[in-house]
Amino acid sequence: MRKILYLEPVGGIAGDMFLAAGVDLGLSPEAIAQALGGLKVPGWKLAVSRAVRHAISGTHLDVVLEAREAHPHRAYADIQRLIEAADTLPPRAKERALAVFQAIGEAEAKVHGVPLEEIHFHEVGAVDSIVDICGAAVVLELLGNPEVYAAPPPLGSGTIRVAHGSMPIPVPATLELLRDVPVRFEGVGELTTPTGAALLKVLARIGHAPDFIVERVGYGVGTKDFKDRPNVLRASLGRAEARADEGLWVVEANLDDSTPQLLGHLMERLLEQGAKDAWVVPAVMKKGRPGHLVGVLVEGGQRETVMDTVLRESTTLGVRYHRVERHALERDWVEVETPWGPVRVKRGLRAGEVLNAHPEFEDCRQVAEKAGVPLKQVMAAALAALTRG
């Protein structure tokens, strides 16, 4: 069963909000802290509390440090060694955390025009950020490794002071991280931090979520209190509906400039590729032109192949498809005797009752040709033998 985690950055996203949403979904803070215990960084602990933003109640989480680092500047190689040496982190969590740090480093390198090896993480290299990012990877592990989707994040506006001085919001690294994905330029203040942006870019697919059944909802509450929106990250966890490569699909295309020869060839190719059924229906197209509707019933695993064949082997400029449900009769084969030889008959049954029966065409054709009798006579005799049987 596929698990789905859908993130909605209602009031933005930051690393601590991601962890808080995981706790609000039911994860134990102690389990998260235990998995992070192998990180060789100065003392820290997770402080979890309840908080409310705009009448929405959720979990707030702080990474509390025993002593503030004087110069929390770490190169990517330093952080890589820290994470790889953490023997309590699961291997997949290590890979995810390293990928997030690499994404941040590459964005910073692009913004500052220097190689990744020369980048030193400032705010993101501090202990609390290392715990946030590694903790987010642990959260996914403890949730059962769900597929992660996210709504486009709001980026905010204004200016903010960072280690490099005053910066526009979103800061350049955040915007660089979120290139090529949907975002929303709205809100006042920094709604999406570089850490939050990196978590979304690396761990989630940003856009529409698949259809899924929501089973748990959690709210990670941030530290800010915006006037226009609650500073919360909503996380919905559930199970997915059938995948695109599961179930039955109908693929269709309208043709208004095709020949019978092309249509016949197309039907043969589709059935060769495993289509359960294929058909052509006469249709009247726009402006009264005669045309055809091509339809194919196919298992999800062959849908892409069938679509490619329809596009390549017909004159259509596009196809459409939709999932269908089907109730099929149970089927079996029985052999009956006719005056000219044995013939197989396919039966359709429901609860043991025979509702339909069809003589196998090729059997009947071979018997008819060999005996020199009409094909329809053999088929009628096969059905009569089944009825007597």
C-alpha cells in the first residue's frame, strides 16, 4: 500500500515546522531525538509544546542549544562527515539529509559565483539547522517512507538581515532552490526559509497531490504570527488510490482523416500489445465530417505503450484516457463434440451459473474447412452440444 504525505505550506515552511508537523502526526519526539543522537555536534535537545496560530492548534518545536556557537560556519565536506559518521541515522535518512545540504550548497554557490567546495554554511551550518534537516529525513523514515507531495509554497516579501547583510525576501538562495517548480509570490516577511525550500525541492514533488485517502492530519506551528495567515505547515498522511499503472483504463482518440487500412492495422497492433479490447465506432465530427472514434481497453501497465501506438500509427494529434471499473464473468473452457470433430467453447459464469457461451472461432473454422461444411453450421452444432451436455 502506497503511503502519501501531502504538505501544505499555509504560512510557509521552515525546518522546525517540518519536524513539528511530524510530531503532530503522532511521531514521538524521543524517537526522533534518538535517531539524531549520533550527530557529533554540541549539545542540543528538542523542546515540544502546543501553540495556536489564527485559531489553528498544532505542535511547535524548538531545537534548544546548551550554548550558542560563536562561529557556526561549516563547509559542505564538514557537514558530510558529520552526517556519515552518525551511526544512529538510517542509511536512507543520511542520503536525504546530504541531498538537502548539497542542494543548499549548490544554490549558494550559484548565487555567490563560487564552487561548492568554497561555500561555508552560515545559518544553515548551525547545530539547530543540522538537527532540523537531519530530523526531517528521520521523520520520513518514521512515517514509513511515504511519497511526499507539496503545494506551491508562499515566498513572502520585504527584507531580512542575514550573515551577508540585508537581503530581499525571498533570499536569493531560496529562490534559486525553487527554480523550475511552482511557487507563490505572496505574503509579508520570510514565509519560506532556505531550509524549508530545500526540504521541499529535494524531498517532495511540488504541485498537485495524487488522489489519496487522508488518515491523519498534523500542523507544525512556526515562531511567527503573521496578520494575513496562520504560520503553520499542514501535513496530511494517508494511503493512495490505485496507481496509474494499476487497474483498467480506456484510451480514446477521434479521427476524421483516416483510411480503413490504417484503422485495421491500428487494431491489430493494439491487440498485439496486450490491449484487452479495441474498437472503432463511426462518428460525425465537427462541420459534419465523417470520422471514427477509436477506443482501447487496457491494463494500466500498458497504458503508455498503447497511447504511443495510437499517436504513432494513427492520424490523431492527441489522446484522452480515464480509469474505468469492470465486472467480468468467471470464464472457463469446455470441449464439446460436433458431427465433424471436437470444438472448444468458452463459458461465462456467475456464481456457478452459465450466462454466456461462445464457440472458439478458430476451432470451428478448422473443423468446417476440413469437413467442407459451412462455418455457421459448426458453430450452431457446438452450442447445441453444450446445451445437451
